Amino acid sequence: MKSDKKNVVKTLSNNAMFMTAFEMIVRYGLAIIVLPIALVKFESAELAYYLFISTLVALAFLADSGFSQTIIRAASYFRAGAKKIPNRITSLDSQSSEAGVNWHALGRLVATSSRIYNAVSIAATILLLTLGIFAATNVISQQSNKITAWITYFLIVFLSIFLLQVSRWTALMQGLNQVATAKRIEFISGIARLFGIATAIFVGSGVLGVVSVMLIAAMVTTYIMRSFVLQTMQDNGLEKKDLYVYDKEMFMELWPSTWRMAGICWGGYLIYYGTSLIISQIPDAKLIASYLLTFQVVTLLYRFSTSPAMAFQPQLAAAMSSGDLKKVQYFSLKIIKLAFLLYISGGIITYFFAEDMLFLIKSKTHLISSDIFLLMLVMYFFELQHSIHAGIYLNSNHVPFLIPSIISGFSIMIFGFLFMKSYGIYAVVWSQLLVQACFNNWYPVVLSLRLQKMPFKIYVKNIFHFRFGTNL
């Protein structure tokens, strides 16, 4: 009996989809477990600062400029036997790769990414010490202890550097098809972080204590993941000294798709966090906290629903690299169906019961009005679909979303600022929804289906088919 239980646990712990979902549950346990504690313990101004941390960390991640996603795809190509990173995959039928893993190229990728992320860390620090300070000053000025608030801010800078390193090593592990292992490490780290943050809030150490716990967890996670990847490389014939040598040729293979991803990242930041930046500048801490709480709930649901895309990324990239059209279609449909199931079920539960739970725990802050909440849920449903299809298409190593992303991001910011004084938060949310509906919500879907040679009618039919196979 014990043996059967051990086998079940081992099977689940090695299942990429299960561990990804479980790790996300723990990661977003900050909303399920810690956030209610924060809602009870923190006053509006401190809660606003606590919730604004995600916007600041996302700003730091602009320095990544899409390198992590490029590294996942590159590692997946090399694992599938590719000799080099393709400039662009336009026809799945024409792709081919050699048998076996290209460990030499993977070693070059590990070494080159080290130099890249040193530069990324410097860029992130500059962003947070310039644009970050400008964005956070209004929120910090409303804190009761401004000195502690500024000390916390500078700890966020160090936190962001280590989170970027976690992103780097996670990308390499995902590309090596070690998704389950990566998520297992993040799961254990997440459990420790969860209890640490809850304790910090309970004992009254405030946002400073929260950020301190997050920093320690990020440092430990970085060390464990780094050790795993380097050991994997050495176990497959690479010498340790070879894993620290910068390879300019490898960088030049990574750069063509990455610089376009950089523009998309900047545009995407304005699209998703532009509304938070606008609203964080108003003088009402209570309203800031209310909006950021609603934003956190919806975006956590959205990100959790993308877990299938993360779990099946290596298999999808490998299928793209080998030109296996049927496999690409299979994994694409599986990802979309699982994502829709997670989002719709979670959205219904959240919309009808979230506010009741806040009243039950006697929260000091509540969600924004129900109509804005519903509008945000609908908006992020379309965001979910197009972001998954954009990710699928990007496996072709062609990045056509640069200009639309930048135009959309600035449009949302401009319209939000122009109309917020007259129409309030409604204007900010509607700006994001309508701008995205004009182009971004449907163009990636079209490109993805065209790449897969899947008619839209067949796509819709398979999405709502109860089995995870296809009727192609």
C-alpha cells in the first residue's frame, strides 16, 4: 500500500502539467492565503504599496527584453537536435533536426546567458532607480513611515535582480524539458515563501518584512536551479570551465528575435500595467488599493490559466523544430482547452464569491465595483486566448508583434490619462479593452492557426470537443 502511494506521488511529481499547476497554486497562494491576511492587517496605504510591488517587479523585468522566452525556444531547438537557432520557421512541413541532444550548443547557450543576465541586472537596476522611483513616489509618500518605505523600495531592487536570475535558470530548465523539476523547486520555495510572508505580516513587520522574505526565497531558488543546470551539463560531457565562456556567435543567434521581443515587452508592460501606473498616481490611497486588489485577483487568475502553455512549451517547440504538424495542432488545442477550463471556472467562482469572502474576513479593502470587475474578467479572457496563440506562433522564431504592442501600449496610456478625470476608472479599463480588441486580441490567433494550417471552424469545433484529442 505504501509502495503504491509512493508511486503515485512520484508520478505526480514528475508530471509537468501537474507540477506547473501546483506550483502556480502555491505561487498564487499569496492571493489565496496571504492576501486575505494582508487585507485584514494592512491599512489602505500599506496595502497599496504591497500590491504595487508586482508592478515594480514587472518594470524590472523589462530589462529581460524577452531573453528568457528566446532561451526557452533555443534550448528546446538544441534539445531536439538542431545545430543552430533558425532565423524563422515559416513552414512546419519543411523542418528537420538531427537525432540526439546537441549538448555542445546547450553549453554555449548556458555560458552566453550568464553574460547576458549580468547586463540585464544592471539595466533592471537603472530602470528601478529612475522610472521606478518616479512611479512609486506617490504611493510611498502616503505611507506612515516613509524611511522604512524607501528602505523597502531598495530591497525590491535587489529582489528583482535575483528574480531575473530565477527566470534565466527556469528558462534553461524548461528548454531542457525539465519543467516538472523546475516547478518542483519553485513549489518547495513557494511553500517556504508563503509561510515566511504570512509570518512577516502577522508579526507586524509590514511590507519590509514581506520583501525581505521574498528576497531570501529568490536567492535560494537561484542557487538550487543554477546547481541543477550546471550539473546536468557536466553529466553530459561538458567541462565546468566551458559553461562560463561568452560566445558572441550564440548571442547573435539569440538577438534577432530577442530585440523584437524587447519592444513587445515594453508595449506589453504599458498594456497590462499601464492602468496600474495611471491609477497609482491619484491621491486616494483607498481607491488605489481597491483597484490594485481587483487587478491582482483578475491577473492572478489569468496567469494561473496560462499554466498549460508553460507545461507543454518544450514539447510544442520540439514539434515545431521537427516540423510535426499533427503534434503542433494536438498540443495547441490541449493548451487552449485546459486554459479556458481553468479561466472560466475560476472566473465564475471569483466573480460570485470573492466579495463575500472579503466581507467574511472583515477586510479593510474591497474589490472595485462589480461592473468594472466583470469587465476586467471578460477583457482578460480574450487576453488569455491571444497570448497563448502568440506564444505558439513565437515558437516559429518569427516575432511580428513589435509595432502593434508598442502602439497599443501607448494608446492605452494616452486614452487612460485623457479620460480618467472625466470618467474615472471606467475610462482606464475601457481604454485597455477597446484598444486590445482593435488588433491584438485577434491577430495572433489568425497567425497561429495559419501556421498550423488549421481552419478556424475546425479550431472552434475542437476547442469545445470534450476529448483532448483532435478531429482534424
